[in-house]
Amino acid sequence: QVQLVESGGGLVQPGGSLRLSCAASGSISGMLRMGWYRQVPGSQRELVANIENDGWTKYADSVKGRFTISRDNDKNMVYLQMNNLKLEDTAVYYCNADPLGDDRYNYWGQGTQVTVSS
């Protein structure tokens, strides 16, 4: 079973940048869709960005133009480059692996905290 471990979270000022990494213990080449989600207390977990093996990507409207998702199947890594961070980006960010890309079967990491504060 693929195990996902996030890293790179921390405290950053508004307008700053942060790069999150997701390291998989196994191959992600068989995971059609990889993604990043985030969750704040009292709210449901929401999609930040998805990426499929053919390069297809999807971003939440709130992060378009600021965040970039990428994957390196050879290194079994997924990244989320976050630029121009805003206060509302504060959340726990989770790495996700969806083998079939159908939102039904998922693997999740334990999350990494991102706090944007002045």
C-alpha cells in the first residue's frame, strides 16, 4: 500500500511562498490522479489541486495563478508550489492519491500545517 508523507509546511507572511512536498513510499505511476487538499477547523476538506499522469490539472478558483502542482513519477514525489500566499490559505494541507481518478478510492497523508500570518 502506498504511504504518503507531506512536508514543507510552516509559518509564512502574506505574499510569501512555500513549497509542499509529498513523498510516497511506493510508486505513484499507478496512481492516475494525485492531489492536494486542505482543511480548516469547522470546514470540510476541499480540493486545492489535482494532477493526472497525462498532465491534466485542476485548481480551486481561489488558488489559480498562485499555486502550481507537479509530480515526478520517477521520484515518487508530488509538489505544491504556493506563491503569493494569503491569510485564507491557512489550513492543514493533505496529499492525496486516487488510483482511478474517480474520487472514490483514496490514500491520504497525515497533513502538514500551513499558517499565513503577519
